[in-house]
Amino acid sequence: MCEYCGCQSLTSIDELTREHDAVVALFSRVRTARGTGDTVTAAGLARRIAAVLAPHTQVEEHGLFPAMAAEFPDRIAALEAEHRRIEAVLAEAADGVPADPARPDRLLDVLAQLREHILKEQDGVFPAALATLTTEQWEAVEAVRARAGSALPPPAA
């Protein structure tokens, strides 16, 4: 993922990137579960991805995106719409294994969309944020992170 612009030197972006990396690491496990017909494992992985993305999305939508919306309104609106589509498919597994036989294919499709979404954020939004946000805006992003928390363990020292 993104390492060329230096944006990961900011704690906020580093944490968002770690969350991206964590969900991407689960994609192959979902594909394996789908390939073997293991809907229980696939549903559990969907719940894990949703758990990682919940605080991540809060930080983006209540901290980072508002700070960038005036300059990039269409881009931010599109990213938020993608969040809703991704959340809707992941939520299908919230209460267990969905009975819908089309569900595994929808999950794989949304993970492909999520992969593209991550690239848009890491190659576009994060570097743009580094260039445009003020100190006060970064402090607001950090405040949202403090409230939202993280589903990941702290980074290794």
C-alpha cells in the first residue's frame, strides 16, 4: 500500500492504513472459505472485517472526510456511498450465516470493491489530506479516533 508520500508518518493515517492492511489480509481467507463452501467461516470473516471497519469509517466520516469535503465534495460523497454499500453486504452476516445462496458471491464482489476503495483512499485521499489539512483539522481527526477506538492491537514498538 501507500508509502511514497510520507502520509503514514502521521498517526491518524498510519492507523487507517493498518486497518486497511488488516482487512486486506482477510480477503484471501474469505476466498478460501468461499471456495470450500465454508459459509460459517466466511460469515465470521465478514464480521471481523466489519469490526475493523467500524471505527475506521467513523474516523474517516467524522474526522478526515469533513475536513476535505469542501475541496473534494464529489470524491468524498462517492467514498461515503461506497462505505454504505460495503457495510450493507458485510452486515448480512451480522447475526450468523446468511441463508441466501447468492450471499457468498456478493461478499466476494464487495471485497473487490473494498480493495478498489482502499486504493482510492491510500493513493488519493491520504496524500491529499497530508497536503491540505491544517494542524487543527488533524487534531479533530485524532479526537474522533480517540472516541472511536480501534479494533486492532496497538502497533509493535
